[in-house]
Amino acid sequence: MKEQELASKFWSQQAMQEVANDLDYEGAMQDWPYEVATDTDIQLYLDLYDKQIDPEKKFVLMDIIIEANTTQISSQLLQLHWAETRRRLIENVSLHEYQIYQWCAFDELRLADAWDISPLMRELWAEIKQ
């Protein structure tokens, strides 16, 4: 699939609310997956992702996981958790292709202005598009 053919995908309200319930978090709102993600709970998110069979909930959880990666307090922790995140993205690439593309931040001319995880996402994007 070419980038111009990549369809936008968004979180469903129901999936966000169900993930909020699963995590015992306040209800979902706009940008909720980004707002609730914490670096210290990343393993909780990864474990919950692995238990999911609902692709809509996996989609919501992946943005929480990616956001939690971006807030890691060190590059060593980012690399550690990125390996686990990357594996899940590859295993479910058809579900997460839009998220991978979005987090590449290709609209940023300077990579320094993108998210910390954008260089890793760009490497992954190049790999899956070979």
C-alpha cells in the first residue's frame, strides 16, 4: 500500500471506554490514549494488549503503548520497550499500519521536531515497505 492510499483510522468510542474500564481509568475523551499513557505502566499496557482479541481495543492500546514509549525517562528504557512494541507492531502490521505511518511524523521536516520514537518508526516503516 502506498502512503497516499493509506486510510486514516481512529479509535472507536466503545473501544476506548472498554480499555478505560480494563485499566480502571477515567472514561475516554478526545486524545484519551495519549493523555492516560504513563511510562511506568508500559508493561501493564503490553500485557493487556497481548490478552486482547478485539482489534479495536488492540488499536487503542497500541497508541497508549507508543505514547508510553515516547515518555520513557531514558534512551535505554525506550530501546528496551521499543523492542517489545516493535514485535507487536510487526505481528499485527495490517492493524497498525496507519499508526506506524502517523508516528513516523513525515510531515516534520526536521526529525528533531518529531517525537522521540519517530526515528524508530521510520526504520520500521522502511522495513515493512520493502
